[in-house]
Amino acid sequence: MNGTPRPQHDSPNTSGASRTAKDSKISEKPEKPEKSEHSETEELRARAEDTREQLGQTVDALAAKADVRARAKQTATEVKEQVGEKAAQAKQTATEVREQVGEKAAQARTQLTEAATAVSEKIREATPQQVQDTTVLVAKTARARRTPLLAAAVTVVAVALLVQRRRRR
């Protein structure tokens, strides 16, 4: 009625016959060899045991999820292990950095010593011999008379502090 063609059947008898054949195929079940009562009982017992085991595992899993204290303890243990690992990594990194800094400091020290030696040589070459001799003489005299020189230096500092204090008043 809505304009779509209906499937046509050859004859009503033919379609009815095919339906009966289909129904008979469905109702036919392959025959199974009959099991003895003993094997059925054993199968049921095995299935019951499997079910008990699965149920036990399920109960254990639910109990573990419900045990908040144990879960918190487990989480704390895991976090503690992670912190320990991170601390070990940080310690290793710090050791590596310290070694690198030490190596760079040694290189810088070597370069600085070499540069200071080179500058010292240039100054010595440019300084007249008479000035060099006088410098050596002054250094020897200062080493021999350390105590009087230190006393004089302390006196000069004390006098300078007293003068500065009076100026403030």
C-alpha cells in the first residue's frame, strides 16, 4: 500500500513446506552420549570447587579494597620507596656536579696561575734593576721587623678612629 513491492511466494504450499523443514532442523539436536550419574556428579563438584575458588578470590580482592589502613600503608611504602629513589638520584647528580665543578675550578686555578706568572714576568722585565733591588731590601726588612711594623699600623688605625669620632661630635 505504501508503494513498496511485496515479496512474492511461489505458492502457499511450498512456503509452508520449507518452514516445516526449517523447524524440524531446529528441533533436531545432535545426540550426545549419555553421561553416567557418577561423571555428572564429579563435573558438578569440580564446577562447585571452581566457583568457590573464584568466590574466595573475589572476597579477598574486595577485602583488600575495603582495608583502607592496609592500602594507606602500602601507598606510604610506595611513596617512601619513590622518595628514596629520588634522593639517591639527587645525591648522584650532586656528586657528578661537584666533580665537574672541581675539575673546572682546577682548570681555572691553573689558567689563573699561568696568567699571574706571565704578568709577573712582564712586570719584572719592565721594572728597572734598581727598583727590584730596593723592593727586595724593603721586603726583607719588613719580615725582620714585623712586630714594630704591626704596632705602628695598629697605632695609625687607632689614631684615625679617634679623629673620625671627634669629627662626628
